[in-house]
Amino acid sequence: MHFEVTLESKVAFLRQPTSYPEPAYRVEAIETHMSWVFLTDEHAYKLKKPVRYEFLDFSTIDARRAYCEEELRLNRRLAPDVYLGIDALAIDAAGHLHLDGDGTVVDWLVKMRRLPTHLMLDYAIRHGTAGGSDIERVAARLADFYRACAPIAIDPVEYRRRFLAHIDSSQLELSQPAYGLPLVQLDAICRAQRAVLQNRSALFDQRVQAGLIAEGHGDLRPEHVCLNAQISIIDCLEFSRDLRIVDRADEISFLALECERLGAGGLGALFLRSYSDLSNDRPPSALIHFYQSYRAILRAVIAVRHLNEEKFRYSPEWPRRAKTYLQLAENHVACCR
């Protein structure tokens, strides 16, 4: 017998504490652009939405299973004790859903160990509990990680072209009148970023030639860093290898930028220094500032995209956050001179 199970039905089932093999007092459901995450007392279960965008395709069950497996493989590099496996969501002959049970598989979920909220770096920064020793441990974890990464061969011209393409597309998107962003500021930032790529191309070419481009995390933000005993770093970009192919300095610059946005610029600076000392990788400050300016523009794009969704359309948070990122982008690109 064939059953068509909608996303809404799957979500409704997974919201129920009785749907899980372990005892669950309550279930917290969190929706993102691309998935639903269900938090029980001890675990987190991620269900990918059947969506298709320019940069990913989760529209079929086979694709979602493949991406679940890829998420497991990639995230075990930096959080091996967190990513436990993938579970099947199945429906039996009576039309009842079961998690990791018998029946016809209708979807797949990534099963993770739930991490303590108070140990996430963004929470610790906001509540003043993140200290220098924590940041140094994060730097050591990442230095070890990148040391084990194989260099990725890429043409230096192509490497710089990727930045230009993203700057152009970001400016076009952020210029939409509906977002109400300061276009003179945006234009000046993007022109300055292009000038760095054109006039200081050696900054980028030297990184490529030194073998410092790697398949990294792709989304290294404080909310993905857990300050537990071993330092667990979760939620890498499993859906795009291109977005994971980065200069190591790009990723560490991004994490420092996000610390700065959260009001912990000092911790971000300490992180950069600690990483450089531990890895013996000392990228020029102009390059660090370019990467931070570039990442801030990309994050501004992600912020305003929330306004395209009905539930976020009237929230002042996303335009405000985009403007914050534009100011960060302006500040950092000015330091590239």
C-alpha cells in the first residue's frame, strides 16, 4: 500500500514525545530554511525539508538520505561523539508512522546527541561566560583539524573569480528597494572589495600556492561551537562542497567576525592570535579584513532573505541585522588599504 505523507504530517508526528524510542518529557521543534530540528531531553533529530534551491536539491527521499549520510560523514570530523547515525521514518500497513521502525520508509533523519545550550559559544558570549581559555581551546581544535586537511588544488585566478561573482550577486540582491538598505554604502563596500581583489591579488594567490585552501566547515559561527571538554563543532555545510572549499584563514576570520558582531571583538582577536600561534599560519592582516568584509556581505544577504518568508516579513530584526553586517563590512574593508 502506498501512502503520501506530507511534511506537515511528519512534523506533527515528530512533535509528539511518544514518537521517540527514548523517554521524552517534551519535544522542542525548531524550523530553519532547510530543515526541522526536534529536541528531546537527550537527542536532536534533524528532518530535511523537501526543498529545491539554486544551490541544493532536497526534493526527493533519495536525495535527503544521501545528504543525511553526507552530513553524518562531514560533521564527524569535528563532532564525532555528537553525530550518532541516521534514522528512518517509516509508515506501517495501518498508516501509522514510526521512527526507526518497520514499514515503508517515507523520510530520513540525522540523529545527534543534544548539546547543552549554556555551552554553545554564542550563548556563552551573550551571557558573559566565555573566557580566553575557551577561545584558545577552540583555536587548538581548529588548528588540529586544518592540519589534517588535505590541500585542495585550485587555479588562483578561479579562486579570486569566485569572490567577484559572489560580490556581484550579493550587491544585486541587497540593492532591492524592498529591503531599504543604504545603497551608497553598499556600492562603496563592493567597489572596495573588488579593488582589493584586483590590486592586491598576490594576497590570494600566495594562499593558493602555499596549499592553504582546504575542504573546511563552511559555516563556522559561534552557535555551531560547543565549549565541551573536546570542543564540538557542528552543522557544517553538507549540501555544497564548493562552499566548503575555503582558505583556512577565511573560516577563522569568519568566526572572529561573528564574535565581534556579538560584542566580543576582544575574544575574536584572541582567537585569531591563538590560531596563528598554534598553526604557525600568519595571514596578512589585510587578507583577514577582506575575508571578514566579504563574509559580512554574505551574511547580510542571508539576513534579508528572511523577509521573503511570511512569518519574518514584518520583523525589524532582519533589516537591522543586515545593516549591522554592512557596517562591519565597511569597517573591515577600510582596513585593507
